[in-house]
Amino acid sequence: MSVRPAVASALRDSMSAVLTRAVADGAFPGAYAAVGTVRGVIADVGVGRLDADDAKQPDAETVWDLASLTKVIGTTSAMMQLVSQRKVVLDSPVVRYLPEWTAPGAQRITVRHLLTHSGGLPAWRPLYKEAVSPEDALRTLYATAPDTAPGVRFLYSDLGFILLGKLVEHVSGEPLAQYDTAHVFGPLGMRDTRYLPPTQWLSRIAPTEIDPWRQRHLRGEVHDENAAMLGGVSGHAGLFSTGRDLARFARMYLGFGTLDDRRIVDSATIALFTHVQDTAVSRRALGWETPTGGNSSGHMMTARAFGHTGFTGTSLWMDPGTGVFVLLLTNRVNPTRENRKISGVRVELADVVAGVVAAEGLATRRP
């Protein structure tokens, strides 16, 4: 790589300082962060421990519950491919592809609406309390109607992405987990990214919450209750992955759809999905967030940046304007989700990385 050792050292020192302070402040038991370009990771750091009872320090091979990063790593990636293959049209009604969704008003909601969280759906509903099986949960979901007209309001909705996950299955003819592995994770060499991680991985999985619903400390079991009720595989949550794998994913995006000569999606579709869709409603792209000045991108990323967060304490931002990605993986819900200190840590990390990038002229070194 063409990055000077002094730049990598400055990045590691800055990242380590932010995360070490956060551990001392009780923001999370442990964390792993990485910064890189399309060519690879420039600097990474692990701090803290996996759990109060597990002193292993997180590293690039630690497995994390990604929570809502599932929406972009899994579901949005699949949607990009189906759109580029013209199997899905963004402005077509969702019910064209998912006729099971028979709730009143559903026929007015398009695929684009769901991808931008502007379909008028409620943000959430406790399917795990209302249903007794995955099939029952889906029946409840398909009976859920919008409570606002589509296209007039942004409201971040897990329900919309559960629907998108089912849409992927209907259009592709493959279960979501199988589709993602065959068409995204496998081709990218993301060997440790999957739903329902095997028991052999347990020793390197970062535990999450002592869960009030399941009455146990979760490790290797999806934290999100609705995803658990749906069998651990859903369009909104359920993926587990490592820093190594997610760095490869970020490099693919910064490579405009290609990594190691393997094309995952065409560059025009990458550009479409990472571009703000309707500023009258929000600053959302398709699936992705973009910088707002108040979200986890911090205050210094360019307008071309895009990213997402996960409830368990994960986040990934990529900035084509500088050619740099910033990855943060934590288990901030351990031992309880009531710990909300992660927000400030995300912003501070993004800003210190952007500061080093600007000061060292790293942005001019991108391919």
C-alpha cells in the first residue's frame, strides 16, 4: 500500500485513544475498529475485552452481532443485485413482488419507499410477543398497514426491511441466508459472515445482552427479538460478522462494486443506492444513511459518504470523497441495552479519523 507508516501510526494512536477512553467510561466491554481504503486496511485496533467473564481482547477475527447493519450488508446488497438485473423495479409496488402483504394501503407503497424508510409503516411492533411461531409472526407482519401516506415522512422502520427480506426470497427463489451467502458473502471471501452462527464460533463471538425476554445472556444468538422469533434470519437483523469480512465489504463499495477482480454489482447501481433520494423527506439513500451533521458520520466526512449503524453497537461508514472507510464493532448492549454512550463514541471516532486523513493528505492517495 502507498500509505506512509506515520499515517498508519497516527490513525492507530487516535483510534486507540478514543476507544480506550470509551471502555474506561463504560460505553462497552470491548471494541474493534478499522480504517482503510479500496486497497486494504490501513490501521486497526482492538480494545477492552469480550465480556466481564471473558478477558480476550477483540481483534479482526472476533464475531459480532451486526444488528441493523444486516439491513445494508445483507438485504440492501441483495436488492442492489436484483435491481441491476431488472428483476425488481424501484418504483413498482411492493405487492407486485410480495402479494402476501394484503394490509389496507399496502398497494400504494413502492420498493423505493421501503428502502428509504418513507413507506408510512410503523417503526416497529413486538412480533415476538404477538406471535407464537415464525409463520404466525409473518402473518402478523403481512396484516400490518401503513399509518401514514407513503412518500411524505421518514420513519426508520424495521418492518419495512423484514418485508424487503421476504421480497428478496420471493424474487430470487432462494432463502435470504442462502442468497446472501451465494451471491454476496461467498464471492467477496467473507468467510465468517452468516446468519445463525455455528456453535464452533462461540469462543470468538462477543456476547451481547443479559436479555430480559429470554432470561439468559446471549452469545451467538441474535439479540433482536423479532429476528429471533423469525428464526434468526431476517431482512432487518440477524447477521454476524468479523472486522476482517466487513473491511472486504467496504473495499468492494469503494471499488464501485468490485473486489479482487470479482464484480458484485455494477458501478451505476452502487452510485444509485448511495445517492440521497428525496431531500424533501430525508437525507436517506437507498438502504444507507448519508451525513446529516448530527448522525454517526461525525462532522467532517464529505457529502458523498454513506453508512449505517446497528443497535448492538456496530457502524460502518464509507466516503468515496476521500476513499476511506471507518468500521466500528462493539457490544455496547452488554450487559444492558440501557447503555447509550455509543453515540458519542461513533462521532468522536469518525472525526478523529477524518482529522488524520485531512492532516496527512491521505485522501489524495486514494486510487
